[in-house]
Amino acid sequence: MSKNVSEALVATMKAHGIRHVFGVPAAQMGHVMKGASQDPDFVYMTTRHEEAAGHMAHAVAKTTGVMAACFGTVGPGAMNLVPGVAAAWADNVPMLVLTPNNQSYNVDPSKGLLQSVDHCGVYAPITKWSVPIRDTVSAPEIFDQAIRVAKSGRPGPVHLDLPCDIGGAACAFDPSAISQTAAPRPAPSPSEMARVVEMLAAAKRPVLVAGGGVARSGATTAFRRLLDLTGVAATTSLNGSGAVPMDYAGHVGSGGILGGDAVVKVFAEADLILAIGCKISSWMPLNKPPLYGSPKGQKLIQVDLSERAMGRNMKADIAIVADAREFLDRLCEALADIALAADAEWTREIVAAHTAYRGVVDGVADAVFTDGTETLNEAAVARSIAALLPDDAIVAVDGGQTMEWAHTFFHPKTPEHLVFNPGMGHLGMGLPAAIGAKCAHPDRPVFCLTGDGAFGCTVQELETAARYGLKIIVFVFNDSHWGMYRPLAEGVLSNNPSVFGTKLGDVDFAMVARGFGCEGESVTTLEEIPAVYERACASERPFVVDVRVDFTVHPIDEFWVGHVLEGANIVPPSMASQ
Ligand SMILES: Cc1ncc(C[n+]2csc(CCOP(=O)(O)OP(=O)(O)O)c2C)c(N)n1
Ligand SMILES: [Mg+2]
């Protein structure tokens, strides 16, 4: 079939089910832009900044399970796209990243022409594969292969770098050569399953952990079947948040450390951990001494699609390279007639600790204001908003303290109801992620709960939402600070937040929103929130609610200084005396 290389790329994307394409106009990729924008099978959007395009593609994949594409122009566009790609890389989100380049005869070696940057050198460490396309013959096959690589194993972004002369050149393209095979789903062996069943049946204090891999392999239902079969303690990572129903009798909190004290306790006491599709990241208070130590003899069974995830953050006693759903289906079958030795009293104790923790966070919200002020605390605001959200809501979370409180009170019904980037924690992802999710789910309500600092990082995308008529609702927790860093600023390192730089200006985000073609309102009391929520839902335009809040200490804050900053010699005064 006669096509140019760019047309072959668009056809290959389509054949692989890619339906969403986000980017900032890139003249050197004109053919790709034309192909994707004129084909009604694609949702094609241009953003105000390339970073946002990456986060939008991320959100599409997280909420639908189908990868999306993003692009930025040669040089500056490719560099602006980096944060969106890095965030996807850190969370194993599949993504097709496209950059054009100067003429092939000018880039290898570079002649230092306008906008010359070694794109592949930049993208290689943050993608599964970064490929310079340098001839028309191999291009179609590489396109096909790259998309397969993104989707297979632990997924992730792949990058194609397409010089403009190659993109515009004719190539021999055979659509029937595009691979039709689905991503492989390796199954555990019978002997591996036998060992797992034996260990699980004998464990006194087992805990089940769902990571993002459970969601990505479509195994949430199978994981819940395992919960019903065993009744034992269960939790999730942040990417798996939503896999354990809130009302499950053995639920000890979800989202790693953000699940609260009982998650720390369960890992500190369990004799067996069954972690599925979970790399045991920084957020998991498991085997992170000195703050989160493990008891002697604790065993880990790790099930993951990637050998490289095995034993990375904790020695695995059994490491099984398998797809989560294949594994869980077999495990449920094998456990049907097996009695477990699990100590139900211990599980009840941990669940009671979780209930007590919920009492603590509710207590903070009940106080409504921060001590000695009449400014709303972030817990009260997060709880009020979460209580209003419908069951089918998708929520993008961003910010520092805001992020902690939002995760504390918003409980996703399944992992696909939440978009966050725990791997990178990249401020600014929230707004574009909400826009990306809304593109993929136009009929569902989509919200963004964000700090004011984070919102400012990508606020220009309000115009993108307005331009495409995407009715998202944003709640900005506005404390006029890089709030999470206040203890640092006002604690040991400095006593002047303005000099240290954690104090931000008082921005009226409702007015900013109106400037970008959205609606905006400001609120300062809890009582106003339900009514403004109703107006936001009824609005024909994207809507921003600027809520005045005050920095609110969170019970898990010790995690940052005690674990993330361990060794940095930074101790806030509240901990200095301990
Ligand atoms: C892109 C980026 N820059 C810096 C940080 C470090 N950081 C983490 S939380 C935080 C403060 C966030 O402030 P805001 O979004 O207003 O939320 P708040 O803590 O005030 O609720 C900063 C600067 C980061 N995670 N990402
Ligand atoms: Mg803030």
C-alpha cells in the first residue's frame, strides 16, 4: 500500500487500538497531526504545554487500560514532554511518545542546527525503548514492535524519534503485517502454585497486597474473589487503591502509608505477605528500616510480570513471573477446598487499628478549622467534597498536604477511579490528568483535587478544557503555600517562609479560571461547598472552586522526615525531642 512513513505510523497506532493523541503543534510532524486529527476514530487534542499532553495520555491509559499517544516538536517540545513521560515511566503506564526531528542527515551526527537535542539520549532512561527511526524500510516494523513493547510485561512508555525527511518519505506498508497478538499473560506453573497454597494455608498472619499490576491485568474481580475466599487482612499500593472494597471485613487501609497506621502495623506483624503486581515502592511501609522494620522470619511471595521487580525492595522468598489475573484465577481455584490457619483474631486487631485511625482523621475533619484560626482545615474540606462525589466519579489528585488529605477521604470504587502519579509525585499532573480522563470518559463526572502550588504548575490547561468543552470540576485547596514544605521552612531550616520560598502569593483561582474561559467561584466555609458543587455540576463549562484552607498536619507526616528524608539530617521541631 502506498503511504508515507507518518501515515504508516498513524495506521499502526489505530490498528493497535490507540485512540487518543495529545500534543503541541509540531511542524516537523505535520503528517502525523493531519492523519490523527482528520480521522474520526481518534480523539485528537492540542494542549498549551507538552507536559500536559503526557499526563493526559497517562490518565487515558490509567482509566481505560488502553494506551494513548503524545507528541512534542523537535528540541523544546521534546524537552517539555519529558515530565509527562517520566511520570508514566515511574508508574509503568504504557504510552506512545512521538517526537519529530531535523533531517536524518543532520542529526546523526548532530550538526547543532536549530533545536538540536539528542532526543533518544534524553528519553532512553525514562522509556522502555527509545528508537531513532532512520530509514523508511524498517520504520513500519519498528512502529508495530514499539507499541507491543509498551504494552507487554510491566508496561511503560516507548519513544519514536522521526526525522522530518523520513516521516514525509514513501514507504512500503503492509497493514496485514501488523501484529494481532495480545500482550502475553504468563501463567504460574503448577509447582509454583502448590508452594503458594502451602505457604498461604500455613500462615498465621497473612496479608494480601494488590499493586497496580492487579488493576492493569484486569484482575480486580479475581483479587476480590480471593478476599472473599480467605477473609484475611488486605491492603493495596497507591496504584492498586480501590482493589480492596472499603467495607471488606479484613480491610486494613489502602494506598500504602496513606492508608494509615494499620498498614504500618500489618506489615510490622505479618508472617506472610502475598504481593501481586506491586514493586513495594517508597509508599509501602514494608521493609524500610529504621522507620518501618519487619519481624524476623517474615516471608514474601511476589507475583509480577517483570523479573526486574522481584526482590528489588524486599527479598522475595518466592518470586513468580506471572500475570496477576492468571495467578489469581489459579489461586482461587486451588484454595476452594483448603482450610487456612490464619489467626482471625489478629486480623480483627489490625482492622480495629484501622477503625481507630479512621477515628483520628475524622477527628481532624470534625475540628473544621486549624487550631486558633477560622480558616478551614484540609481534612474537613477533603471529607466534605468526597462525601458529595457520585459512585462513578473519577478523581485526579495533586499537591502536597492536599494530596494526603484527598487520598484519606476519597476512596476509589476501583483503581480506575483514581488518577495519581505515586511513582514520580509530579506536581502539576492533576489538572491535565483530569482532562485526559474526561476525554476518555465524556459521560462520567471527573474531578481534580489539587493544592494551589500544584495547580499553578499546569493551570494554563484550563484553556484546553474550555476549548474542547470538557466539563471537569477542580477543587483547589488554596493555602497560598507550598504547604507540605511549611514544617521544613518554619522548622529547623529557616524561620522565614518568604525567604525560604514556601510562601506563595494569594492567587484568586476563581478569577484565573474565568480568564481561561471556565467558570470559577471562591468559598471559605464548609456550608458553601454543597451548593457550589451543584452549580459546578450544572455548569456548561469547566469549573474551578477555589477553597481557602490552612496547612493541616496529617498523621502520616512522619513518613517524609523519617523515611523519605532519612539521612538528610532534617528533623522538624515536633520530632526533635523524641
Ligand atoms: C514538579 C514538582 N516540584 C516540586 C515537588 C516537591 N513538592 C512536593 S509537595 C510540594 C508542595 C505542594 O504544594 P501545594 O500543591 O500547594 O499543596 P499543599 O502541600 O499546599 O497542599 C512540593 C514543592 C514535586 N513533588 N513536584
Ligand atoms: Mg498549597
